[in-house]
Amino acid sequence: MQNAQELGGQVSGMVDGLLPLITQWGLKVIGGLVVFIIGLMVAKSVRRGAQKVFDRTDMEPTLEKFLSSLLYYLILAVVAVASLGMIGVQTASVLAMLGAAGLAVGLALQGTLSNVAAGVMLLFFRPFKVGDFVDIGGTAGTVDSIGLFSTILNTPDNVHIVVPNSGIYGGTIKNFSFNPSAVTTWLWGSRTMMISRWPWIPSGRCWRPMSGS
């Protein structure tokens, strides 16, 4: 009987000692979750607002999605760090770990990240657009699509070619569709001669050689 009373007293003492800790940490965890949920809602609202703003411009859809997603994840990262700080986690160590992990990933994916960086520059400065006839990376063809990692061309002989963006932005870009007119008309007596600046002129997906008349 005495042992049972002693055991009951020990359990009661442990509960009394743990109750303040449970209350304290429980409030911190709840506060951290509330901050994270509110931050998640704010991040989604910012992404939607950014997409609406980008839709009013002539920005490429791929670049719109990339920038809006970048804003979303940046806000989410800040919110996650703030939530961990409210719980009581040392955010300095977390940031150091994230920085080391980011450096390791960056070194491992150096080639891929260079393609992404070049893709962003191509989509932002737009030296060519979809439908243009270009010579990039030593390959000539009509631009089918421009992505963050690569650009797809269709050649005059109907060959589908994928060109990495890093090789495009670091080299010479020839855009034969940039100037308003690609055909020069000459009057020769009573005849009209049309001279093309290149042997193949695109018309949608159809190709035909120019010849004098």
C-alpha cells in the first residue's frame, strides 16, 4: 500500500514537472504551425498576383511560370525558417545546413544550372521567338519551343533537334526572321527578280526554295 502511494506520488510529481514544458512547447508548436499556414497562404496569393501581372506583359509563358514559382518558394523558405524560429530551433544552424546543401547541389548540377541560367536570359532578352528561323549552336532551323533547359528546332529536312541553352547563349545567334523583310525585289527590264537572303524561306512548317522568275 505504501509502495503504491509512493509510486502515485512520483507519477504526480513527474506530471506536475512535465505539464509546464508541454504547455510551453505546445504553444510554440501551435504558433509555428499558424505562422507557416498563414505564410503558405500569402505565398500562394503572391504567386497568383505575380502571374496576373506577368499575363499583362508580353513575357514568355515559360518565364512567367519560372518567376512566379521562384517567388513562391522564396517566400515559403522564409516562412519555414520563421516557423522553426518560433518553435525554438536555432535558425542559424538551419541556414548553415541549407547553404552547405545548396552548395553541394550546385556543384553536382553545375551543367544543368548553367542551362537554366542561359534559358532565363534567352526568355528575358528574347533574341529569337517561337516560329523564327535561326542558326544557333551550329544548327539552323525553325524554333519550335524555348524551355529553361533547352531549345527545340525543326530543320528544313524535318529533323527534330534539341539544343542545350548554355551552348546557345554562349555562342553566336543568327536570327533570319528578325528583320521585317527577308526577300529583296529587283526590277530587271520588264521582269521582276526576287532574291532571297537564304535558300530556304519558312512558311509555317512548310519549306520551299526561292527561285528567280
